[in-house]
Amino acid sequence: MEFSSKLLEQAVNEMAGLPGIGKRTALRLVLHLLRRPEEETTALTSALLRLRTEVKLCESCHNISDQLLCEICANPKRNHELICVVEDIRDVMAIENTGQFQGIYHVLGGKISPMDGVGPSQLKISTLVEKVRSGLVSELIFALSATMEGDTTNFYIYNQVKSFNLKTSTIARGISVGDQLEFADEVTLGRSILHRVPFEDSLRT
């Protein structure tokens, strides 16, 4: 791809470094920014700069926050005895969008993956165990991805906390609403059978 401007080329290369953004898409975005009023581009760059320099991690749950405590952890109406263990901020957002969970979260920052060089020490597991040790937690909900790495992480954390007096659970896994059985993979279908619920319960959902 030939560029008439080194500045344009640099901007496109930086934009193309973002996940899911190819060179052509990056060029389209950069040219779009050039066509917009200068104040819009300035507002974007200012927002990104402030994000990079001012954003914090919640000192309790490790969620992204503007303050030392995120809005969820600081909310006295949330059930602080119920902790949902997730991989990253996107999972928090997904669960919050359901409006069904009123506890708090603990963001691990990933999952155990020896192939990628990620061990327990690279994750926020020790602080979770400390919360459990305090005796203020009644239940941990494991809401990690249904992968080998996710299951490995769940099992590791379970072994760390099983001696404490608390309940551990995992989110239900099965066939999505509207899906046809013939298109479901074997693992999902198998877990749907194993984790079946009474028919009466399905009538209330």
C-alpha cells in the first residue's frame, strides 16, 4: 500500500495494530478522522490519553475503574458475600447487561494457560483467596469460559478455597435459546444433558 504522506502511513500503521483492524480498514478510519472537524479528533485523542494515564484497577475486584473502588464494589446495595469470578472486564459487562446478578465480581485478568506461559501467579488468584479467608464470602460463582483453560483455572481456585466454609458454583452450560440440537457441539450437548433441570423449573424461566 503506497502512501502520499508519511504521517498518514504512520497513523494507519498504528490503527492497524488494533485487534481486528486490517490496513484497509485502518486507512478508512484515518481518512474519516481527517475529514471530521478538528475538535472531534482532538476529543478522541484526549479521551484515549486520559484512559491511558488516569484509568485505575479497582483495589478490591481488579475491575477497570475511575476510582480506587469501582462503582459495583462501592455500592452498598450489592451482596458483597456473593462473588462472581470472571476472566476480564468484558465478562463483567456481559453479566451486568443481563441485570440478573446483584453480587460483586473478582476479575482474574485471564486464565491459567501453560501453553501461553500463564500460571496462577500471573493472575489475581491470591487476592481472591484472601477474600475467602476473611470469612466474609458465602459463595463463589465460577463464570470462566467453557474451555480447558477455564476449567483448569476453576479447578485450581476450587482447590485453594475448598477447605473454607463457603459454597462454590459454576454458571450453567448448555444449549442457547433458539439453537437446534443438530448444530450443537458434542461437549455443549453433553453438558446440557448432565446439567438438566426439572421441567417445572423451565416453565418459570
